[in-house]
Amino acid sequence: MKRIAIMQPYLFPYIGYFQLIQDVDQFIVYDNIQYTKKGWINRNRILRNGKDVLFSIPLKKDSDFLDIKEREIAADFKKDKLLNQIREAYRRAPYFEQAFILIKEVVLAEETNLFSFIHNSLRKTCEYLAIATEIVVSSHLQIDHSLRGKDKVVAICKNAGADVYINSVGGQELYSKEEFSAHGIDLMFLKTKPFEYKQFNNEFVPWLSIIDIMMFNSKDQIIENIRNDYILI
């Protein structure tokens, strides 16, 4: 039984994204879908002074209709400024030294293409978290890329030879198990269990970037959580 998942590329996403990657045999990441400004493609949230704050990778001004793989990072992206922002937020965190090595490697990568930058960050973070799932770029698949929505997902599943398609729990609003079953595909949804941990002495702020989790938890603890603390429905 081959299991796959398909997602947009997100910058240092929350832990559920990595649970989805580790749970499947093959993870397809979209590069040839339209970039959306208000999503989490090039931004996320970290903890600063007990509050959640946004950080982002600035993009070169361009058409809003371009695909993710066609967007470029702004030439004036101040990498040191972003690293300093993260450093100041977490320098007293118990696992800062280990996590910051990874974050620095990702941020200082020479990639100027948005998709390539995020693709690299996902691969590096998966290596850090001992996730060995194959990551495939969507545009490399031999399907009709003009398809949209469920039809595109089904085409990808068939191309990959998937028996099971696993989506995040939010996908329940988009897809029905009956529709996928009609194509011989079992549809399941991954729901992350609440994962609360000490964030200095502040009131806990949930669902932040994986950066926050890596700062306050040992690598072994995170790996255990990724592998066990979710359910499939």
C-alpha cells in the first residue's frame, strides 16, 4: 500500500506538516501552482517576548499570477537581520545552539528562487528531524498540469501509484472520501495532537513555526512527537 501526501511549500512550517511528510512513502510538494500572498509560503510565526510575531522572506515585485517556482527572492533580503531577529528571540532557549545551526544554514543558502529556497529548507529540516521520506517536485510528474483541485490530486495519486492519499485535517472541507474511493484511493486526514511545552516562563502559544519547537525541545523529543502524536481519521 503506497501512501502519498501533497502540499504547498511552506517556510519552516508547523509540526503537523512534518508529521504528514514522515507518515507517507512519497511527499509531493507543489511548485507549479500560483503563489498566494496571504498564505504561509514565505512567512511564519515565532515567539518574541511572549507573543507570536511574523517573519518573512521578501520577494521581488512581480505579477501576482506567477507560479511559486517563478517567484524570486528580493535582492535586498537582509539575511543577517532575519537571523538576528531569531537569535534575539531564542538565544536563551535550551536548544538554541543546535537549532540555530540548521536555521543559519537554511537562511544563508545562496538560492534566489523562492521555491528552490523553501525546497532546500524542507530537505534540510527533514534531515535534522530524521525524516527519510522521498520529496518529489510536482512539475516533474507526467500529468496534465492544467487540472485543478481534486482532479489534479487524483491525477497525481494515479501517477504515483498511490493507494492512500493523506491530507491535513483542514482538507476535510475540500475533499470527500467517497470521491476518492471512486478512483480506488483511500483518503485519510492527519490531525496533530496538542503538543504543549515550556516557552521560557510565558503562557504557551501554540502552532508556531517548527523553529519554536526546535528551540525548546530536544531533537529526540521532537522526533518522537512527529512519529507518534497525531491521529488519522
